[in-house]
Amino acid sequence: IILDPSCGVASFLAEFVRAMHGQLPSQPSASEDAWLQEIVSNSIVGIDKSERMLRYALTNIAMFGIPASRLVLANSLSRESKTINEQLIGKVGLIITNPPFGAEFSHQDTQSFKIAAEAPRGKLASECLFIERYLEWLRPGGQLLAIVPDSVLTNQGVFARLREQIAPEVDIKSVVSLPHTAFGTSGTTTKTSILHLRKKQKRTNN
């Protein structure tokens, strides 16, 4: 499963399909069509809480000529049972995402998150909640590529505790610093980086 839990218009998912398609060896068109059918219909999963964005996402993926069956209108941070969020726990091989950040949630709204224990009377930034959620979704060996504000990497307080919390679970593959102007057209100069993590394999006792 390849997941973007804040998919917007599904640009990341569409580029993933294009990149993988470009690496296919020469093969009969029937085999190529079968590959596209499998990837688009079953393997890529997009979640967004904006119905308008999801409509654009459906149009974007439809450019491959195959209807996407796993673009879902939902809140990725929700922990309600029997939702797509809970169905994906421990099953995702790759998360590629540019999540919304800067939003703050009260302790009352975040009690189901482990990191909430570090800010019992304060507010939690959305980036902390998303990072915890990503690791729940990844299967052992699964990888995360996410654009995150540098606060996740360098700030103290709850951000430092988040890093301590996830450290035993992940290997850091790379951190690519982006310029302040990377999202200037969106009206922000927040310093960001691309964070690449791999969830560690579970150890077995012999």
C-alpha cells in the first residue's frame, strides 16, 4: 500500500505511479494495463477531509484511464473505529505526503495520542500528531517520505519528546533541507525539510 493521508489533489500519488510506470521493462500492453489496474485500483490510497480536493484528486488519477477506488473522504487524525484509518494500521509500505502543519489541537482532542501525555495542559501541533499516526500505519520495513517543518527536527519541549518517543521505532534514512522560499507561492516562509524514515523490523526471540 502506498498512502498519502493528506492527499489534496493526489499529486504525490500520481507522480509515484508515473515514476514507477517509467521503470517498467518492455512488456506487452496487456501486462502494462494489468499493472496499472492493480496499482491505481488497489495499491494507492489517498485520504483527505476536503470534498473539493478529493474531487480534483479523482480527476487527476483518472488521467491514467482507470478509476481510483481508494481515494477516501476522511480526517486522517480521527481514531474512530471501522474507518480507513484503523484498517491501514501496520499495513502501509510507503507514505509520501506533505501534511498540513501549524494547526494546534487542545488536550481534550488529542487524548488518544501517546504524545499528548507530554502536553497535558497545553496544545499540540498537528505535525506531532501526524508523525505518530504515520508510524502506526507503516508496516515493519515500511518507509515515510514527508515534508515537515524544521520544528519537528530541532525544537525542544514536546518536539524533543516526540523524537525520543519514535527513535526506537525508526531508522533515519535522510533529511533534505528545503529553502525558506520552497512554499513562498502558498504564502509561507516556514523552514521545512523532507524527512525519510524507515520503520524498524520487529525483532524475534529465538
